[in-house]
Amino acid sequence: MSDTAIELNDVRVTISGTPVLEGITLSIRDGEIMSIVGPNGSGKSTLLRTVMGFLKPERGTVRVRGRAPGTLPRGTIGYLPQKSSVDFAMPVSVHDVVAMARYAGKGFIERLDKTDRARIDESLEALEITSLRDRHFGSLSGGEKQRALIARALALEPGILLLDEPSTGLDAVAQDSFYQILLRLRDEKKLTIVMVSHDIGAISSVVDSLACLKTRLHFHGTPTDCFRSGSLDSVFGKNIHYVKHDRRCDTCGEE
């Protein structure tokens, strides 16, 4: 059985006649955290949408667990887009937001069953927001909202999570806590996590691999090899500055 979660082969995507992705060949392993980095307009969100099947390549193939995106069973992928579909002004609780995932695919008058409720509770617990279940979603902090939205994606019981700029608007403390949760989800639930990020320094200590994208794929490999290769200069320009965060042992302080 293949250990490849997502595979793109020579993918070309155009939008309004303009190439946004060109010649993308990329393989993402089961159980890894990968981050896609690149400047604005480099095709990062387009790549996620192509994997989801929202966009169809003009050329090339996309396979998720060996299947075309449009043929995947419901719940194979959990997806967090840049902009949430949740109206913050609506009087919905955190529990209601997470429950939306379980209502998808049900009939108009169907109710949540015991299994649905269990998955919702497990997702709230996994994102450490059980205490927020009855809070109004709009009253949450940015970090709490992101956790609730990822809990919604997780309630589908996916094997793959696609996250588009999940740490945007979070302060350094909230970001660190958020990334630690992603690491735990990968380790405990064996999830494959692909996230778009601009914070190269912070995510370098969290992810297993980086994909540097600017229409074309300029690099895919470990963060250390990426920094050594000079690929960031070709994607962001030579004036980029970043602070690389070392991964350290929480108990002994060693790298």
C-alpha cells in the first residue's frame, strides 16, 4: 500500500487565461506536516483548491490516496479556507459551528445521532475548546475561532487537513499553541496536514517539509535544506529576512 497521501504530476492551472500553477510535480507523504510558502499571488491557495477538486487542471493529474479529487469519499479531506463561511454575527455557538460538518450530507429533516455527537465532542476535545462549546462564536478571540473552525473540519474524521493561512491574525503565544496542537493531531490521529503560511521562521520548527511556490515549484524538502539551498531568495527575492525558530526539547531545553 502506498504511503503517498497527495500526488500532483505536471499540473497546470490557469485562471482567466493566466497561468497560476505551472508544471507542479509534488508528492506529500502520509502523516507529514507540509507548509506551502510563497509571496502573495504565487498560487498557494490555488494549489489547495486544486487538491480539493474546486479547480480542474488544464494539464496534469492530481491524486489523493490514489483517486481523483472528484471521486473521493466524503470526509477524506478537512479544509479550512482563508475566509470562513461562518457569519460571526449569527447567534451560533462553538458547538453549532463544529456540528455543521456532521449535518453536511444529511437530509433536510435528519438529526444528529449518537455517532455525530461523539465526533463533535472528540473534535472539541482535540482542539482543547470543550470549555467554549456554549460560547457565541463571534465573541471568541482569533485563536479560539481558528481552533473552532479546525474542530469543524476534524469532525468529518478526515485523514488529511488542508489549512489556508490558519495562523493569520494570531499573536506569537497563540501561534505557538496552535502549532503544538497541529503536531499533536499529526502524532495522535496520524493526520497528513498541508498548510499555507507566510511565517517561514515560525513554521520551520513545526513542519516536516516546505514547498516553495511561485507559479512553479522552486523547492520541496526539509526546512534546513530549503534555507541552505537559497530557494527562498528565488521565490521571495534577496531582500527577505526571516528568523528561524529552533525546535527544542520541552523538558531538557536541548535542540
